[in-house]
Amino acid sequence: MATAPLPASPPVQQTLSRVVADDVPALAAGAAIFGTGGGGAVYTAQRIVERALLQHGPVELIGVDELTEDDAVIMMSGIGAPTVGIEMLSSSAQAETLLRESEQVAGRRITALMPAEIGGSNGVSPIGWAARLGVKILDADGMGRAFPEATMISPNVAGVPCDFSIQCDVVGNVTIRKTIDLAWLERHARAGAVASGGICLGAHYLLTAETAPGAVIPGTVSRATRVGHALLSSPDPVSAMADELGASVLVTGKITDVARRTEGGFVRGSVTIAGTGDDRGRLQRIELQNENLVVLEDGEVLVTVPDLVTIVDAETGHAISTEMLRFGQRVSVLAWACDPLWRTERGLQLAGPRAFGYDLPYVPFERKSSR
Amino acid sequence: MATAPLPASPPVQQTLSRVVADDVPALAAGAAIFGTGGGGAVYTAQRIVERALLQHGPVELIGVDELTEDDAVIMMSGIGAPTVGIEMLSSSAQAETLLRESEQVAGRRITALMPAEIGGSNGVSPIGWAARLGVKILDADGMGRAFPEATMISPNVAGVPCDFSIQCDVVGNVTIRKTIDLAWLERHARAGAVASGGICLGAHYLLTAETAPGAVIPGTVSRATRVGHALLSSPDPVSAMADELGASVLVTGKITDVARRTEGGFVRGSVTIAGTGDDRGRLQRIELQNENLVVLEDGEVLVTVPDLVTIVDAETGHAISTEMLRFGQRVSVLAWACDPLWRTERGLQLAGPRAFGYDLPYVPFERKSSR
């Protein structure tokens, strides 16, 4: 097992100050890596965002510490089944409606958007909306990865109440919600997305210079773009990404079994990988629910949520999402530490192994893999 | 067939100027009659409203022509499955939340409530909410009866756009909707009610002295109370109600067959009534979907929606709702003319026989029954 030295948090890295069309392939490839198997396919979003940036020019990317008292930020994301989004494209009017309604509810100008999750298409699309709307992008997100439910979001870990929730669908219906907690919001927003035909656009949480620090995962737009650049520009993309992420390559091998079913609106199951080359004779199983959740080897747990696990093509380094896994693929498994926010008591309560039904304690994976 | 002379609209009648606890049994019995088989059981609502009026005092009832420029009226109703409402009672906080949110969205004080439908429990409950909240009740409703869907409402016939929709559930979740039309509102509000556990409270349409006339069915709270008084105080309740309503007694007899199934969230089916006494030898079939929709005899259509058909106990005169119909009941069938608004082109498009899937032309029933 090629184990890199693992910091608990990634070191401070250079951040982008704006996003141009040429950055989008890297951002999209990186967002897919942070999708940890879920988060929705990035290709359509990538093309839409490239076009928006060419048409409207670059988007200014600002850091959490650059927010001023004039700034108001909304978290945006698609809500619903990503598979529906492939056929039912969103309209550029949706983001406009959402911004207008948000400003009306907030009673102030919205100056920036941020992705609710950096993983998958939801990490890419907000750049295009910001370009069209002429607002900034906050270099941060609400997960530092992809998660399947609305409760699993950093302001909820930080205890910021969600009294700001607006959804807009492709025909123009708008819904404003004030729910008593995030679990009720998830339930109602999901029902609203289904009533809208399966998918809609949402703005959640109104954050400011005062409330954003500590309630968002900082630097993730830049970080996803750097990871994508490493992937696209290196002759050894898997190692280059592992270095950039501070990740371990848990195994490299061949997929020998995929047990996968769609139930309750989720993809669930497991995938088995038999080591090849230096890893010959090793066997790992990864349990999944939309995202990759738990990695096991010889009856031992190597990694669990909220730490990140992504299965990538062993040659190209591109992420393979859970619904695209199939027998015979040559893959590498990358694992790396989640943001420290998810390792707090509240973070683990919302997104630790028990939140997904696994009766397992959470052990930071670098402690396991460095034994 | 005992056919009374039938005016196209009911004559102007004395209206109440307030509702006291002693009026509630009559209002509830009358609302059940206007339920035309649907609208939900009135008993629980009756007890809650009686208690509210005893505790908070009478409610002022004002006519549509008494509205001043200071008045703002919201239409209120339960949304969802009435059967759920029997077990999951609403909270008095719900109506308060709804009023507070309505005032915030409207940017003005709400001075009065009105029932969205006078038929069934939705015709009774608003009186109790008004008593608790210290506001007036508009002597009007949005249907003049009960209908199963949100699109079948008088302001929609009159072309008033529904840009005001607020729902609140029993735990305190609030949803504000701006849908592009009533069909989308029905779809989203229904999904929201299900996400809330099956039922919630809604405020729809903000009406004023300017917009209410012509967009509501006037006088229906008073009228339902008068009908209930006739029912409760006469030795011959069926005749007394027929006189009060300007209704025909289509047949009096015995239920010989009930074909009823629950599908797609509706009660559907038909009931067969064999005449007794003077009506011996006659056979009528009534088709139903929550409400009574069409009456047939010898292959001929006697009545269709939007005209009103209610099956009552032949002795007591109390309405029998579609889910309570059973073999052997002694019943009379009352039918009377709907409000002229429903006989307009738009009214029939929304709530005529074709809107319920019957390939039948609408013929005002008094023209048929007076042949």
C-alpha cells in the first residue's frame, strides 16, 4: 500500500483569484474526484459552464477571509435525481429567478454564490450561474465532497440555522421554505423536486462575512481545480493526484464483482477489487450508497465516511462514479482525510458511519493506514 | 319526482352578522350538505369550533359588499387527506403561523379569513381560526360546495392569478409558493401535504374589496347555516332543506349496491338507489369521485357537476358522505343549481363533467328535471 505522510488538514495552498473557461475541464475533473463516486456526472455541466464563461467572461473567486460586510452569499445546488438532469436540462432563467427571489427574501443584494457541494456537477454548475448573473463565487463549499442528503452540510454542523431556502424549477415555479430543521427541509425539498418533474435548483443558507467562517469548507473550488490540473497534466495522474490531495492509494487492481441495486432513490451495493501488480493477492470491498462509504480488507475496516474514497481509472486517473462501475475495470482506490469539521461530534453524528446505518466507530483513516 | 320551481341563482336571503357557538351545529350540518358527498367529516371540526367560540367569543361575519379598502382576506383550508386529519389533529399554532406569514408576505394586516370551500370540514374550521386570531370571517367561499382539486376554485374561474400561497404543517414548517398556475400549485401543495405527514393548513389568494367581488361565491356561510337550521329544526328535514336550497328531491329509496374503490388518492365508484314508496320501480345510479358527480336514470343523465348532488338520510336529513354509503341505507337524493360562476365557459372547463373524465355535455339540471 503506497501510503503518503498524511496531514490532518491539507496545507495552505495557492488559490485562484478568478475562474476562466480554460480552468473548467480541470475543475470538472477535480469535482468528479471529490464526488467520491456520487455528485452527478460533470460532463454536461462542464460544457454549459465553459460556454457561459466564454460568453460572459471570467468569474471572480473570493476567499472566505475576503468577504466584507457588503457581501451576502447563497449556497446553490441542483436538488433531485442527477439522472433526470441529463435529459431535463435547467434553464438559465432558473438561476436568475433564484437570485431575484433570494434578494427579495434577504432584503439585500446577493453578491456571491457558492456550491453547496464541491463533488460532482454541483461543484461545477455554480460557476456558470455566477458568470451569467454577474456575481462572484466564494471559494468554498458546504461539504468538501459530495453527500446524498441536505442534512449533511457544513453550516448544519456549525449550528447555523437554515431559515433560508428557495427552490425554482424549470417551468418557473418558486418555493420558499422555513422548516424547523434540516431533516424536514430534506423531506420537503425532495418532495418539491419530485413534484417539479424530478429535479430543481435550490438556494440554501444566506451567509455573510460574519457567519461564513467556520460554517463552510474553505478553498475547495481552488483545490478541486488544482487536483483536476494534476490529473490532466501529469504523465502519472494517480500519483500526481495523491500528492495534491495528500491521499493514500489503497489498492490498484481489477474490479471482480459489482453488486448494485437502485432502492429508495439511492444506488446501493458494493464493489470488489482484486489487487494486481504489487498488490496481487489483496482483495478490497467498498460499500456504497450513491457515494463510496466504507472500505474493507480481510475483515478489517480501512476507511469510513466522512473520510473520502474515490475509485479512479488506473490509467487516466478520471473518477469512476458508482453507477458506472463494472466488472473488469482497471482501477486505483484513493482515500484521504475529510475536513476537520466532519470529525467533530456533530459532524460524525450527521455524516459518520452510523448516519449511514453502519454499526462502526469512526477512526480517522490515516491512523489505520499508517499502522 | 318532487320538483320545486328552480331559480338559476338562489334568492337574496337574510345573512348572519356574526357566528356564535350555538350556530355551529347548524353550520356543520349545512356544510356537510354542501359537501355533496365529500369535503371531509365535520364532527371534529364542529367540536373544535364550538370550543373556540365559547373561549374567544363570537366571530364577526361580513358580506363581500361590506369590505373596505382596509380589508385583506385570505382563503384558508386544510390540504391533504381528510382521513389523516381525524387522527392527526391540527394545532392552534398553525393558524397563527399562517396569519403571521401571510401578513409578512402581503406586507399588510390580514383582517378576515374565508373558507376555500364551504363543503365539509373546510367550511367549518375557519370560524374557529378566526375566533382564536381575532379576525373577521368573510361570508363567502371559493367553491359554493366541495371539489377535490385546488384548480376548481372561484378566483381561478374569475381569472385572478394565485400569486399567494402559504402552507403550514403541525410541526411548524412553512412553505410559500409562487407557481405559474393553479395546476402546478395543486401538484406542489399536494406533495407538500404528503411530506408533512398527509395534511397541512393552507392560505391561498389574498383578496380585497377590489378583487373579491365576482371572484368568490357570496353568502355561503350564512346559507350553509340556514340549511343546517332547516335540517335540525324541521319535523320534515328533507323537504325543509329542499325548500331552503331550492333543490329537487330526485328520488327517495334504498341503497341496493355500492361499488367503491380507493385509487390515486381518491374514492371512486358508484352507488345504486332503488325507489321506495311513491318512487317504487325507479332506479338511479350516482357516479362519484370523492364527491357525487353524475346522476343517471334509465340511461339518461339527470344531473352532472358542477350542479350539486347530496345523498341524505331519508329520516334525519343528514348528509351521507361517499365513504359512508352502504347497502340498505334509506336515503333521499337532493340536487340543486350551482352558482352561476360555474356555468361560465371557464367554470365548466375547470369543473364540468369533462374535467372529471365524463364525455357528457353540461346541461343545467333544472332544464332536464323540469321537462
